Amino acid sequence: MLVQERNGTAGLDFEEAVERQIRQRTWDRVHQLQVERQGDRIVVRGYSPSYYVKQLALLAVQELCEAMPVVLDIEVAGGSDRPLVAHSRD
């Protein structure tokens, strides 16, 4: 399925459709999900509990945006909503 724009309207409908597709395909496991269209590309940001969920998000975007470049800025976190941070031992 390819989301097509009508009458040059690239507004929120397109971004909302991509976000909805990601939420559906990942079972809403991408936290702080943001989808933004920047020119001819789509940028997806958020946090994922695993690389598998990140891959599902990419596949969801590709289903809707076949010919559009995708910037996938999803950080993989270790089971929480925040990315892992390396702590030094004193």
C-alpha cells in the first residue's frame, strides 16, 4: 500500500499515516515516536526496546514510502524508554 498525496498536500495526514503504520506494526513499542517529512525524505525518531522492533518500524515505513528516502533515528534501549548509557566505574 502506497500513501499518495493529493493536490500537493503533504501535511500531517501523510505523517500521521506513517506514524499509525509504525505503531500498528511494532505493537506501539517505539517510545517517543516522532515522524516528520523533510523535503523529499521522511525522518523517524524514537526509542525501541530491541533491534527487532526497530527493524519492524523500518519495514512499516518502507511499506508506505516505497520511493522516499528514510532517515531512521531510533535508538535501541535496554528494556526501558531511555537509551542505554555506559557508566564508568570509579
